[in-house]
Amino acid sequence: MKYENLLASRYIKAQKRQSVFTCVSIIAAVAVMTMIFVLYSVSMDCLENTCYSRAPYHLTVTGLTEQQGEAICSTDHIKRGKLERTPDNTVTAYILFGSDMGDREIWIQKALQNVGAEHLFYDLPKKYEWNNTLMNLDGIGDGAQLFRLRIFCIFFIFAILIAFALRMIIDTAFEVSSKERERHYGVLQSIGATPEQIVRIITYEGFRLCVIAIPFGLFAGICFAYLMYHVMVASGISELFQGMSNAKLALPFSVDPKMLLVAAVVGIVWVFLSAYGVGMRIIKKTPMEAINARANNVEKIKKRTLSGLLFGVSGSIASRNARREKKRFAITVLTLTVSITMFALFSSLTETAERSINGYIKAEVYEFNEEAADIDFELEIGNPQKGISYAEAVKAIQDSGLFENIAVDTFESFHSTENKGNIYARYVNREAYTQLFGRNAAVSYDELVSTGGYVYNINCKDYEQNAEQLQRGSLPVFSICMHLREDADTENMDYIDLLKYAEYEEKEQTLNILGSVSMKNEYDLLIGAIETHEKIGAEWFGMSFGTANAKFCFAGSSAEDYQYNAADYKKAKDWFEAHSEFDFVRMLNPDEPENNYGDFYGIKWKTHSILATVRAGVLMLNLLLALAALINLLNIISTGIANRRSELASLQCVGMTDRQLDRMAIIECLQFAGAAAIISAVICAVIIFGAESVLNTIIRDSFVDESEGTKKMLMNLVRIDHITPFMRVGFSALAAFAAGCITSLVMLRTQNRDSLTDQIRGSEMKLDTEKSHILRNSILAAAGAFILAIAGLRIYSVAAYHRDRNEYAKAGYLNLVDANGFKMNVYSTGAEHGKHTIVGLAGQASYAFPVETTKLNELLGKENTLVYPDCAGYGFSGDSLKPQTVEQIVEDYRAGLKNAGFEAPYVLMPHSIADLYALYWSMQYPDEVEAIIILDGTIPPKSELWQTYTAEEAFPSDEAAQAAMHKLVLRTWLGLNRLFPDKSEGGATQGAALFTDEQLRLSKLCNNRFWTAAFSSQILLEKQEVTHMGEILCPTDTPKLYFSTLYTCEEDVRAAIERMKADFEAEGKEFNSDPETAARAEWKQVEWEIEQAKSEENDFAEKIGNYRLEYVAGDHGIFYAQKPEQIASSILDFLAETTE
Amino acid sequence: MELLKVENLCKVYGKGENEVKAVDGVSFSVPKGQMVAIVGASGSGKSTLLHMIGAVDRPTSGKIYLDGQDVFQQNNRELAIFRRRQVGLIYQFYNLIPVLTAEENITLPLLMDGRKPDREHLEKILDMLGLKERKDHLPSQMSGGQQQRVSIGRAIFSSPQVILADEPTGNLDSKNSAEIMELFRRSNKELKQTIIIITHDENIAEQCDRILVLSDGKIISDEANAAAEEADRNEI
Ligand SMILES: Nc1ncnc2c1ncn2[C@@H]1O[C@H](COP(=O)(O)OP(=O)(O)OP(=O)(O)O)[C@@H](O)[C@H]1O
Ligand SMILES: [Mg+2]
């Protein structure tokens, strides 16, 4: 192996430039592979997480009783079940499967049977629902594996295609660098190297390059992938998840080592294949052939060439050069062509796709009417049951000021007196009429209004039957009218009931026909003004059961120019939500507005976002390919010149001038660029015109029934921009040409620095006699840089933490004492040796608890001592790697307090989840706890089925949660959270208005270290600990005061919303809902939930024994800062009473 | 006892109009230990013939036997081993590996054979060729004559049975060429090596046992060299 090693390393060193090019090619290829594989796993993760966050279950079953719910959650295959009470006193089960359950319908039937709820299986509408997307992604249920396989196959085919393109890059690099050496391999063979040895030398060299190139390639690939992920997220994907609470966690960027391995292996295999190919080609020749076959054999010589004619001597030499390196020429032109074509076509095609989707939406709604304005929403408006007419609804829409162009239409059906057939009449308002027929309709809208007449649609299929009468100008019809009976209570009736309570009557009428119109695709025979409907509505129908349709768009902003506006959109959605309560408007699927077919704005936006993402991705890919093509081009051009070094020198010796030489080089580049440009242009033309004509044929053939206009419209939609792609081709060919010229000229200049004889004599290979260790040095440099970066970040993070801590200390909050293995910060305030030692225990993630309670402390501290120990990882207490169980935390608190010199008994004042610590404390050490004041505590549910925990909420599995926590902790550990603060959190900081600037600054200092190991342990153990506490809690004699922030009336809700509004405004953000309406809606929704919660709270209070319950109107997170007076006086009273 | 036998050897380059019969039906045999000179006008096919004997080029037709074995019956691998162990070829245009130093170039065949070069032997050969000072230089840092000497060193280093030299003294001064010829003659005598030398130098041809004259790819004369036999006898 020794001499192979020797040769390989010498060649790498001697041909530095080429080695670098080969390395860069491998790096580029591996980087692209890595990027693709990493992005695949990232997008699968993101997809799964988003599906999960949308609906974190595979199956929902409604209509269960409590026992049935609990029973069904313990059936086989179920990983996690959640139960929820509904207002109608049944229970809904949300189920996540852990393993495949086989045929799912059989499974659910059996499961329901077992819990005695078999009827649910047959009930209609269905009482259970499968979440297909998540099931597919998790590989659970029929065909799910197939789904995953399908996705993987699609990806795989794509990856293979790309991989082959990359193979070409590596191949070229090897081809180019080995050409010159073919002679040396011939010599080696002639002195007795066996074919295997030759192949081994070449592959060995390849592997040496791999060792350098692949790690860099992987690294570069990850960077690219991250960049692309970032671009994609920024380009619109994240907008799709507007309002999703954990958008950041749901779209994680994680690198799967398996994927890196695959990319590396593919890279190595490609290098091996390329090297092997070169080796095989060489050993097919006899040594003498190899020795004589220099890189450049001209087989036949054409006396006259085009470029010779055009450019004289320089031209004919240049064209001969191209001929003798046919393969090289072909490869260069090919790579250039591929990247130029992709660049030219992709962006045009995505634009076309977006245009046609937008056009499709338009066409669906406006029947291909060119003059129709773009619409953003379509809604059903009015509610006859509640006596709200569509006119009122339209007025409400108008009054909101958010929308314009409100086109309204409603339908009525008559029967023909002649043939008893149905006649549909459509009543439209002015906007809709203009949108349908333009401004120059044969009959003006005003005429329709003033006469109460109609126009008929000659394209309607019913037209023939009634043609004769319609021509005559009047159409006798009869209609079935309904009158509601007096005793009907419309408030609580659905449509069917109303029909039952109506009385029917046939009435004959004569409709006044004014003229004709031509409408495509419409079944309405008659069009009338909406005023007519209003007028005759009451007269004929007694009461109208029909609602109207409204189509309208945003006022002032149009989605036409793709400027989507999140604020407007949110306003609109809030408005719809608020008004659907009163049934002004009805979205078809209010739970998922983005899937609502009436929400065209949402659809268009979503399409736009996805396409923008695709475009960004394609652009990145394009960039990489262009880079690869450029590397190839430069490699080939510079190698071409270097190899012909002595030859060019000979030319100069016989009198060629520098200028002629330059010209020759430039003509060579022109050949490359020109050939590539021409081929790309041809390919573009074929694709563009081919695709267009195929689409046109499809349209022509499959829409035979449509009118010419419609077809033209459709063709217009799929039209592809003809000019831009070709301009792009020209532009990129020009760029390639320029790059090539610059390289050639630079190469020629540098070569000409040596004397001509030197150039003639020496081959390109120059070897420094001193030994260098490129491989070792570059690896050391990379490793060193990595370690330095890590160390630098860590130092930064520690320094920043200490600076924060000093600031905190200056404010007088720092008092570090030993706890179990870490330094605990025990802040105390109030009276020195007060009546009571009140110990405040922070709730989950409440890092700045002692700062936030300042007002309360002032009120309580007059006679009492207040102590705030921060548990591990909170505030400025040290971090701890111990599992943060309730027991551990309580022991830490006790140790900290003791070491800080505060002796029991204590009055514990826990917030939120800390109530469990306090209760545990009083159960274990009753003597140490004088009383407990619970600030809106956490109530352990009766079983884990009845609650969702922080980690479960956001992550499909415990492993995913753990991985995410590790990442967050690492992020904090390296200080990345400080350097790149997360801006995705959209909401306002709660209660910002309540605190002074100084307090806000201090609480920011505390939160700077947000995500510590101890905190993440708390989150991960939350479920286990809460469930466990729920099991062991028992009544104690310790007196307890329980503050609850549950709403007690609608006024509380309104106040909460007002507070939220104040928070938003304090930060200069806009708050779009009207508190009044929002509160009414909210209260309606939560009223029964609150009843439920109250009874749970009472149960809990009962369970812990000796309690007093008090309601405080405030927000759970900071109510102690919102209502300090009320809380303080209650506490003081309570302490006075209970500890006499 | 004949070591090398060439039978009706032909080599044709090109096709049709461009066809060149570089070697045209050459037959001869060389007994072990003979020193043969091949002379002839430029372009008469000497180098082509030598390359085929050295198994670095395939004949168009005809056969070559070494030690009774048909050389081109062997497969590529065996051919490579044959080249490595049986013959030492000195090229007209040196054909050194440009990235290896003189010493590395000389020892390369042995390294490829998986053997360790004997340092003493190497020193001796470098000394003989006058390359002691140049042993760590690359080919591009050496003069034409020095490069030629390196290629001679590479051919004789492993003491093969047959040495094929294509104008080995073409770039050397008379003193140096005399030394090289002396070297050849010594190893011819001591190791019973068979040596075939192509030369334009009559002096050198005179020192060989036998002189083959080539013209247009054919042997036109093949005679024993009386003067050389005389000289040998005198030496004894
Ligand atoms: N690879 C080749 N392709 C075509 N013709 C060749 C090739 N190699 C040699 N020839 C031709 O074969 C003939 C013999 O060439 P060769 O090199 O054997 O001559 P030579 O006797 O060694 O001449 P010199 O004394 O000049 O070295 C020449 O006419 C040459 O043109
Ligand atoms: Mg010759």
C-alpha cells in the first residue's frame, strides 16, 4: 500500500489546483445530497409535527360516557388517550395509537363493543373520526405503510435523479484530472504495474480526496439545508401556521445522522465509481497506447471550420482544441446546459402554476367572466330563523369597513304553469349584476329595479321549454308559499322543524320579462334585482327560508398582486367569528377556516405560500447546480490551458502574440457558452411550446362542451411566459462566458510569468520539496475552528449570564446559598423577623416570580418576612442535572431555606403547579408548614386521561419531546438564545403595563437563561409527577387559602380581554377584536366549562382539607400583580384568623 | 540455447491511406547472455520492435517467445508481472513519473512487486550512474542526460533477465556513454543478462556481440560482430 499512498499523495500535492477543483466538486455534490436528504427528514418531521399540533390524535370518539371513555382509552394498541367533557354531558375521547391495530374499522367496532357503546359504531352522523393524515404519517392503520413508502419512493426517485446529475460533476472532475496522467499510468504499467494496482492507485487517490471533501460536504450541506429551511420558513410556510401556538416547535430543524450517513455513502460510492471508471479505461489500453495517447489526439483534421472562417488563425486553433477534447467539451456543455435550462424554466413554470390556480379560483366563482373582480370570501349570510335578513347582514359587512365589492345573490324556484317544470330565478344586487354582465348589459340594473322585471338566460337548458312564453315578455308561474304558524318558536328550531310548522299554499304569478342575456354554465333561467326579491319576498313567501350568498373582497387591498396581509386576514377572520355568533354570516367549516371553501383569500394565500416555498427551494437547488456547473467550467478551462502549457509556449515561440493567444482563449469560451446557450434555448422552446400545446389539446378535447371564450380563458391560464426564459438563457450563458473568459485570461497571465523555455520544458506538475500535510492540516483546522466556536459561544453565554447576575445582584435580589449540589438564590424581603415567614414558590416557567410579586410583597411585608427561593434552573439559581421530581424540589427548597437562615415554620405561598410542592411538603413535614396560600393552583386530574401536559401538547412522542428539550437546553448552554432571540412569539408579554421599567428589565434578566436542564426535566416529568401527586394527596389540618382566577361572569371575561388589549397596546401591537363581542362569544363557549372547573376545584379543595376558597378576577399568570390589595388583605385576614 | 525468439512479427499503424508498416515480418532469436545492437535509419521501426519485445505494445501479428513461453498468451496481469520481473526497458524519451524523485523512480518497480529495495544495492547503482547528488530531485529538475540515467537505473535495478535499451546514450557525452556501456557489458558478463540496444552510434554497436540492421521494418542484415568477440577474448 505504501507506494500507492505515495503516488496518490504526490499527485494530489503536485496538481494542487486540480485537486482543489476535484475536492470542491465532491464537496458540492455531497453538499447537495446532504441538503436533499436532510431536508427530506426535516420536512417529514415538520409535516408530522404540524399535523400533530393541529390535531394531536389518530381517532376521536364522541358521545361516550365517562366510564366508557376511560375503558376505551385502555384498549390494546393505544399509546395515549385524552378525555374531554362536552356541554351535552357526554365525553369525547382523543386517542393516539402506539402500534398498528390492523383493520381499523374492525378494531373500533370491537373496542366499542367491549365498552358497551356499540351503537356509536352505527350512529349517524358518525360518532368517530379518523385523523388520516397523522395516521399515515405515523404509519398506523390500513395502507399507512404504503403511504409512507409512496412518499419515500417519490423522494427516492427524485434523489436518484439528482444523484446522477451529481455523479456527472464528480465524474467530470476525475476525467479532467486523470486525462493528463493517463500517460503516467501507461508508464507505470510498462514498468510492471498490474491493472489492479493501477485501479487501486486511482481509487486510493479518490478516497484521499473523499476524506477531506466529505466532511466539508456534509457540513456545507447542513448549512445549505438550514439556509433553505430558513428561506422556506420565511417565504411563507410559517404564515400558514399563523396563530399556531407552537409554530416554532412544530417546524423544527433537526439533522438525522442516518441521512448524513446515506449522503456520505452516496458520495463515497460516486467517487469510487468515477475513479474506477477512469482506471478501467486506462487498463484497457496497452502501456504504449496509454503513453502515446496524450490528452489530446486529433484523429481527423477538418481543414475549414466555422470559427476558423470567422476568427482566422486563433479561431481555427480554438476549434481544433474543442475537437480534440470532445468528451470534455461535451461534458462542459452538458452541465452548463442543464443548469441554464433549469434556471430559465423553473421560475417561469411556478409563476404559471400560481397564475392558473388563482385563475381557477376566479373561474370557479365567476364563470370565467373576465371582468369579474377578484374575490376573497364567499359566505352564506342572513338567518331567517333569527329574523336576520341578508340585507342586515350585508349592511353589517359594509359597516365593518373591512370589505368592498359585496356581490349578493339569492335563489327562488317557481314552477311553470305550462309544463310543471322548475324555473330557477336568481336575484342579484348591483355589484353582482355588474360582475356578471359588465356595465353594458342589454337591460340596465336600474331598469330591473324600477320595473321589478327579469332577464332570461338563453344558455340555460330550461330555456327551450319556456322559449315561446319568454319571448312574449311575460311568464305565468306558480310558486309554493309557506306561512309560519303563529305558535312556531323559531328561536330553537332547525330547518326541518320550520318546514313542519309551515302552512303551504300555491299562488299564481306573472313575471315581467325585459330581455335576454347569455350566461355560461348557469342553470338559472331568470335573473332579477335583489330589490325585487325583497319586495315580493314577504308578499309571496310569507317568510323566506333561503339565505343569500355574498361574495366580496378586502377593501383597499387586493390579493391580485400577491400582497397577502396577515393583519387584514386576521381581522376578517375575527370579524367572521364574532358575527357567526349572531348568524349574520356562516363559514362552511368554521373549525378550519383555511379549509373552508368560502375562504378564497386563505386558499390563494396558502397556494402562494407553498409556491413561494417551492420557488425558494428550486432557486436554491438551481444555485447549487449553477455553482457545480461553474466549477466544472472553470476546471475544464483552466486544466485545458495548463495541459497545453508547453504547446502554447511553442506557439508563442514561433511568434504568436499575447493578443492572438487571448483571442484564442476567448473563442474557446465562446464555443462552450454558445453551444450551451443554443441547446438550452432549444430545450426551453421544446418544453414551453410542447407543454403549452399538450395542455391546449387537453383543454380542447376535454372541454368540448365549453364555449370558445371559456376555452380561450382556460388556455390563457396555462399560458407560459415566452420571452423571460429565453432572456434568462441568454443572460446565464453570458455570465458563464464571462466567467470562462476571466479564468482563461488569468491563467494565461499567470503562466506567462514563467519564461517560455520553462513552460515548454516543465509539465504542469510542480512539487514543493518541503513536505506539507494538506489533509492533516485541514482536518485539524476544521476541528480547531469547531472547538473554538463552541468554546467561544460557551464563554459568551457564561459571561453574559454573570453580567446579568451582577445586574440582578445590584438590584438586591441575589443571595446565593448552598442547596443540594447547586447554588440556590434565596431572596428575602419585608420585616426582618416577621410574624410569619412567607415562602413564595414559583409556578412553572415563572423565572422572575420575586420581581413580579413586588407589590404584594410590599403589602405583606410590613409585619411578615417574605422569602423567595428559586428552585434549580430558575431565576439565578444554579442548574441541576437531577431529575426534578416533587420530592427533589421540596428537598432543595428546604435545604436552601435552612442554609439561608430561615427556620420553620413557614407559610408556603405556591403559585400554579407549585401547590403540589407545598402540599407534599405539608404532608411530609407537617410541623414545618404553618399554612398554605395557593395562588391559583394546579389541580391533579383524577387520572392522566383527563389532562394534557406541556410536553404532550407539542410533541408526538416522549422521544421527540426529549430531543426538543435537549436542543433547547443546548441552545441556552451555548448562548444561542441570546444571540438569536426567537422572534416567532407573536403575543404581547402579559401584564407589561403593570410593571415599572426597572421590574421589566429585571424580569428580562431572569428570562435570559430560559431553557435550563432542570426546567426541561420538570417539563418532562410533569405528567408523571402530577399523576403521582393526584394519587397520594390526602387531607391535612394545615389551614389553606385557595385563590382561584376562574371567571364568574361575562364581565370577568370582558375585563380579561380588555387587559389583553392593554398589553398589546402597551407594546405597540394592534389588537383586532372588539372586547365586547369577543367576550360575549367567549363566555358563551366557556360558561359550562367553568361550571365544570369550579366543581373540580371544589373537589380538590375537599381533598386537601381545611381550606378556604376565594375568587380573584385576574389572569392566572400574574393575577397577584393585578390584584395585590385584594390578595394581600385576604392573606392577612386568613393568617390572623388561622394562626391565633 | 535461445532465450528470446521473435517469429514473423508485424506491427501496422493506421488504416487505409495512412497505413504504416512499422515492423514488417521480423524473425530472429537471441540466445541467453547475448548483447545485441539494433541499428537503422530514423523511422525504420526499431523502437516499435523493442516495445513489443518488452511487452508494452501488442504486435499486429507474429509471436514472441521468452524462455519458450509465448509472451502475448498471458493475460494482462501476468503481462504486468512479466514486465516487472523479466525485462528492463529504457525508453528513448525516458518516461519517468514526474511526481517521484530519482530514487523513488528507480525503486518503483520493486515497490510495486511488494519487495523492499536493498539500500546498499541502490547506493551502488546511484553511484555508478553518477546520480548520488540528484537522488532527491524530481525529473523536471534534471537535465535530459540525468533523466536518461534515471531511466537506465530503473531498468537495471532489479537485475532482470533481459534489458531493452532504446538509445540509452542518446543524450550522453562520450565519457558518460562509455561508462554506461561498460555497465551494460559488466552485467552482461556477470549476470548473464541478455541485452538489446538500439543505437545510432557505431562505437556502441561495435561493442555488441551481434548487430541487426533494420530498414523499413525489415531486417536487412544480421551478423555476429567479430570485433566484439575479439575484444572479449582479449579480456580473458
Ligand atoms: N503511434 C503511432 N501511430 C502511427 N504511426 C506510428 C506510431 N508510432 C510509430 N509510428 C510510425 O512507425 C514507424 C516506425 O517508428 P519507430 O518509432 O519505431 O522508428 P524508430 O526506428 O525508432 O525511429 P527513431 O530512430 O527516429 O527513433 C515510423 O514511420 C512512425 O511514423
Ligand atoms: Mg525510436
